Amino acid sequence: MNCHHIDLIYQLFSEADKVGLPLWLQGGWAIDAKLNLITREHDDIDIAYLTSCTYQENH
């Protein structure tokens, strides 16, 4: 499951970056990213984003 999560996190952040949408990784995955080490099996991915953010698509 962790390898699948890593792929999903990468894809999500890559697509968000393409349109200028800021995202923040939270929870267990954020800790693991900071440590550069997978410390345990994860059941979910916690993502934060601004609800009042205005972003522009890059064409």
C-alpha cells in the first residue's frame, strides 16, 4: 500500500503544481517525508489546501 500511496502523492502534487494550486501534505506521510523514511504502513493520505485560494491555470 505504501508504494501505491507514494505514487498517488507524487501525481497529486505534480498535477496541482501544474495549475498553481498549493497543497500541503499532513499527518503520517508528512512526518515520513520530513524524515525521508517510511516509518509505518499508512491507511490514508492527509492533504491540506486553501479553500479561498484563487489560482491560475498555466497554459
